[in-house]
Amino acid sequence: MSKISAADVKKLRETTGAGMMDCKKALVEAEGDFDKAIEILRKKGQKIAAKRADRDSSEGVAIAKVSDDNTYGVAIVLACETDFVAKNDSYKELAQQFVDIAINFTNKEDFLAADFGDGNTVAEKLIEQTGVIGEKIEIPSFERIEAPYVGSYTHVGKIAALVGITKAIDKAAELTKDLAMQAASMGATTLSYKDFTPEYVAAETEARIAAIIKDNEELVRLGKTLKNVPQFVSRLQLTDEAMAQAEETAKEQLKAEGKPEQIWDKILPGKIERFISDNTTLDQEQCLLDQNFIKDDKKTVAEYVSSYGDVEVKNFVRVTLG
């Protein structure tokens, strides 16, 4: 049997990331054959991966990378089972290695089939590292966008977002970082209410109103203030007819309150603004441009973007753990 030197063990450990004892055992089993030892460790990873396939991998690292010219970017999640593993520096370095490869691909399938650089594909490297770490390791999220200018933001390694805008303006880096921070923090799922279908909005309206009514039943029992039951949930429903009716209702309220008609013009804009706010909760939750801007909640994200001049948001993506 070939003598296994400390240098051989060190070399295998640096190549695979496996523990010292695992590397030594693999080299002993392979009788000193380096490539065979790597294959032994790989097969060990396959066995562990098969055993842990049904495990929940809700921890990990979310990471984004943008091209040098800021015209495209990718965001991925390298998931594992425990926060203990996710916080390890070597795991964070592995995530960085993966995203450095991911930036060169337009879809997850080609990315997973890509060469990792050590004789493994990305997919094989995940299996190998499952054996090394002893936890299920996978990349459940891969998102990519292209735009005239793309910026990114990552929140403590848990959420990563990319935002693309239509022009590479002077302060593009500032704007896209703020927008990516908004997307990461507030969890928008689409750009604008205009992306919704009437069917989706109708279903959400029914569900949300039913939930509020149920909540109000409990509030009545507790003797607490009831929640407002909206007529609508999205600007998609605020037709000219709906707005005209809202204004008429507001005027009737002012008349009933005995407010002089000559001051109605000063009061009505506030009431209409409140009506819109109360009846667009779906937009505020799910639409990036229709949300209140996190750095100044007196303006919407769309209003914030318009302050930069002739530029618009083209697209965005968000990846998160779990």
C-alpha cells in the first residue's frame, strides 16, 4: 500500500474542501491515487445527498452579481439545512464561487451543467459538498435580468435583488441600489398593477374582503374598533365611474357633516387620496412602483423614480431563503 503523506492529504483537502480525516481515508482506500480519492469522496457525497434529499434546506446564502458594464446580473440562493453552516466563511466563499460562474449563463439548466473548475460540473460540486458538509446543499433559485443599467442589493445574505432601468443615467448606481433595497425589503412580486389580470384582482378582492369581515367579527366580540371594508383592492378597478362615485359619496358626507360648500374643494382632494389608499392595498403590497418608498413614505416608488428624470424601471428580480 502506498504511503499517504500529509502533503497528499492537504492537497486533496484543498481541492475538495473535505475534512482531513475524510481525505486521508479516501486516499488510503484509493491506495494513494489522487483522482480515485476524489471519486471516492464524490460517491460519498452522492450517498449522503440521496439520504438527505427530503430534508428542508431553508437556510443558506442569497447572493447577487452584476456584470462589469452593469448591463446584466444574476441572483442565486445556495441553500443548506442549518444557519450554522450558512454562517461559515467557507460556505460564503462557495456561494461566491457559484455566483461568479452563474453570471456567465442565462438559465439555471446551463449553469448547473457548467464546469466548476475542478473537474466537477456545478451540479456535481453541489453533491460533493453535500458529502463534505453533511447537509443537503442545493441552488433552488437562479434569476437573471438584462437592462441598459442593472444594480443590486443584498440584505445580510438572506435576500438578494436586482433592478434594471431603461437608461444609464448619471446617478444610476444610486437609483438602482435604492430600488433593489425596496424590492428586497418589501417583497414586491410584480412591477405595476397593470401587470395584474382582472381575474386575479377579482379573486383577491373577494378573499381580502372576506378576511376583513371575519376579523371584524372577532373585533366586535372584543369591543374593539372595526377595520375598514374596502370596495376595491387595486387601481385596476378604479375606473372613471368608480372615482366619480367616490367623489359623489365624499360630497354627500361633507354635506351631512354641515361643511360649507365653498370649502369642499380644499377637503375633497384629501378624501379622494384616502379613498385611493384604502382601495389599493393589493398594489401597495405586491407592486414595486405602487409601494410607498421605504426612504420617504410620503411618495411612491414611481414618484421617486420620476425624480431622476426621463428613466423608468424595466425589470427586477428577488431571491430569498426558504
